[in-house]
Amino acid sequence: MKLSQILTLPIQKAVQQLFDVSIDKVEFQITRKEFEGDITMVIFPLLKVIKGNPIEIGTKIGNYLVENIEEVIRFNVVSGFLNIVVSDDYYLNFFNEIKDNERFGFAAVSLNDKAVIVEYSSPNTNKPLHLGHVRNNLLGYAVAEIIKASGKKVYKTQIINDRGIHICKSMLAWQKFGKGQTPESECLKGDKLVGNFYVKFDQEYKAQIAELIAKGKTEDEAKKQAPIIIEAQQMLLDWEAGKPEIMQLWKTMNQWVYDGFAQTYNNLGVDFDSYYYESNTYLLGKEVVQFGLEKGIFEKDADGSVWIDLTPDGLDRKIVLRSDGTAVYMTQDIGTAIQRVKDFPDVGGMVYTVGNEQDYHFKVLFLILKKLGFDWAEDLYHLSYGMVELPSGKMKSREGTVVDADDLMEEMTATAGKIATDLGKLEGYTSEEKAKLFKTIGLGALKYYILKVDPKKQILFNPEESVDFAGNTGPFIQYTYARIQSILRKADFDLNFIAKLELHPKEKELLKQIELFPEVIQNAANNHSPALVANYTYELVKEYNSFYQSVSILGEEDMTKKVFRVHLSRKVAETIKSAFKLLGIEVPERM
């Protein structure tokens, strides 16, 4: 049982007996480092119902706890804070309960809870995945794993934007300039090949615009009259009409992209339980719009377009169907959400991992679904995140200035390899072992650097800084894990653990940090923030390294202490591994 749970009822009893007052809850916080204590009760909320000096109130409660609760051995009061010191026995009992539990911190799936769908990635099929997609995928995957660890069933999904003018631009450029190229003929991943033609379209489009401007056209006129954009618009109409040769080219080029994406997802270590395609879903919301019209939720304008007026809710009027009867993005998203609940009847909520430029879109979407009467709409969440930028500035796909996800992963692996080689700790490694280690370190550095930042914040990505073997980085944490594995390999003695011993202060601090892990997972799930797990792991590793520097482990002469410290080290390593698994990061046995 958590320390806060053990202390809550006795404190409520103390307040009742000492001050004749009932309180519903007790506020706790972690004791600040400069004070002695294992947990701190905040006295200030009591001043609303108890007249008196907070130090006197805290002292009376502290004395009551020492006299009545065996886990409490002493206390101190600083201003309005009661710092409570807990016995070694409490922490040793806690450790005995969890030391052999490899799933410590992970809650069992509750059959009473509804499942959650987490959507992430959702790329366009006209270009390879880039650094922005990497943040999206890492966030979505980690949030899904953390929610799962908090005790809920999770479905991972994505919607692939496989239709529209942007797809036609790549298709048209391939027709004009491709000369029959295929991924096989060019020895190139399919998504990269298609992305090259998207860039080629933009180059040709700009050249035609410049030519028209030189002939006296305004820039706006040139953009509309450039022959290549007119052809792309016609191709979109042909696609919507189902013209066979266009449909076949669309299917072929999209498959090239899907095959390329699959390789990137595999290398990045993310996966999905289901896929939705915009070409299948863009008409899904039409029936819902008709239902909304009948219920008076939507309204039809004179030109036949259908709208919803959200001005009473502080938003604006939003179109949900064009005058020609075609769907807009909002219509599609309404229909897709409803379809997903039909596909997965046990779902009670959804998480959409989409950049913060779509904040308003999701406010509108969620409100419309609530007005349509879907109870699960109360549990929709937009995992809004900031953009990833480079020191050189923003990335632009059509200009070919993005950081390709595959290239980034290769660069991170190569950088990790160079640093590890320079450190000179690779004796006895085979070439295969080195390659695997470099990838583990490189991808761990990339993932941790991105996930340690609060999702809402923008990231300025610095690859070399992320692979630093010191500080708040993935490699620093991985190195500590590997160091512990080295200790465990050398512990060739009887590891029968004896519960009774006096804890070193560093051992106690480490146990307090381990004890926080289940709560961290729950908080990270509730806040949809992998950063809470990442930074908890860093704090755990810092605490372990302080312990490692302060006490002897294998060199300890007292066998009881030696065995305990090996067990404690093993549990720290298991917790690091569990936390990093939630983030999609591997840990090396040697480093």
C-alpha cells in the first residue's frame, strides 16, 4: 500500500480527535531535499477549518502519528509543512513485495474500463516520413503504451491521407518525367521515389509560374494558369470519376509508398492495430449530416451547403457539406470517429496525435460529436504537440528541405557509433554486435530527446546533443542500465535476501524513487505525457548513480548489505527497462 494511503486515515482520525473537525482528503507532496522526511503533509488547507498556528497544528498531528502509526518514527514541521520520517521496515517490506514482480508499476487491464483508440502517424502518400512525423509517431506510440500500462485496453490506428491534389501532383510528375522508374529499377524506397516526384512537380510549377509572369501575368494569374497545375486538377477529377488508368496509377504509386512506410515504421519500432484510408472514409460523414439536419443540429443554406452554428459555444459557423454535396475534412472526421466505434464496440474514447496547428479543428470536431449525442465524445482528446525545427529553420516537403526519417535514423546510428568507438569500450564485440549496439544507442538518443520534452512545447532538434553520454539523455540512462548488468553478471554468490537491515540514506532515497513508478505511469496516462516517464527515469538514474558513488556494492564486506544492494540494483535496472519500453526505447546489456 502507498505511504499516502497508509497515512490518510490516521491523519483524518488525528484531526477529528485533536480538533473536532472532519476532513475529506489530505494533501501530500514529496519532501524537499533540504529537509529530513519521506513524505510531507501540507497543513495550509486545514487552516480553512482549524483556527491556529500551522506549526502547532502540524506538531500535534506529528506527535499523534508517532504514537499511533508504527511506520512513522519522527517528524519535523517547517512553516505549514509536516515532514514525516518513515521507518526502514516500511521500505524493506515494500521492496520485498515488489522485488520479484517484473511488471511492477503496470496495472492489470480493468474489464470495467472502456478501451481507448490512439491515432498517430496519419501521413500523406506523396512523400516519405520526416522529422515531424517522427515526433508524431513516437508520441502516439508511447502514449498508447503508457495508457495500456495504466490498465486500459488500447487500439493503435492511423488514417492515411491517400487522396487529393497533393497525391495527383506526384502522379502527374511521374507520368511526365518518370520514364517508367520503379523502386526496384532505382534501388530506392518507394516513398522516397514518390517524394522525389512531388518535389519535381513543385520545381516545374515554379518554373512555369516564372515564365508566365515574364509574359505579363500577375503572380495570382500565373499560379492558376500554369499548365501543370491545371493538369493536376484534371487528374483529381479523373480520380474522383474512377477513370481506370488513373486509378491503376494511384494504386501502384500508393503501394510503393506503403511498402516504404512499413520499413520506416519497423526501423522506428512503432506498430498499428488497424488502418483507415481517406479514400474510403471521405464520404462516411454524409449520413450523419442528414441525421443532424433532421435533428436540427445542422442547417442548410440557400445554396444547398450544410453548416453548424457554434457561435453560442464561442466558436464560429462551420461547413460540413459543400453546396455540390461533397464532403469536407470535418465531415470525414465525424464519419471516421463513428465508424471506429462501430468497428471496436468496446471503445469509450479516442486520442488524436496531431500537431497544434489543428487545435481549432479538433475543438469543433469534438463539440459536433457531443451535439450529435455520442456519449463517448466526452472522452476524446487532442494530443496537440509543437513542431520540431532544426537550427536552420522550418522544413518544407515540396521544396525537398525536410529531414527524412530514414536518413535521420541512419545519421543517429552513425553518430552513436562514432562516439562509442571514440570512447574505446568495444573490445570483444563482433561487427553484428556493434551494429546492433549503435542502433540501440542512436535510436534511444533520438527517441529520448524528443519524448523528454512536454508534447505541447516546440523542439529545436540537435542530433549531436541528443547522443551525449552525460546529462539528461537516452545514452546516459542506457549506460547506467548496462553498468548495472555488469554488476549483476559479477554477483556470483548466494542471493538469498534477508529482510532486516538498517538502510543507508542513499538506499532509502533510491527506494523512495522506485516507489513512485506506478504513480508516474498513471499521471503520464492521465496527462498523455511520455515526458513524465522519461524525466522520472532520468531522476531514478541520477539517484542510482549517487547511490553507486556513495556505497560499496560488490566490495561490501557485510554479506546482508551486499546481497540487498545487488537486489536493489537489479530492481532499478528492471524499472529503467520497463520505463524505456513504454517509450519504445531498448536498453543494451553491455555498453
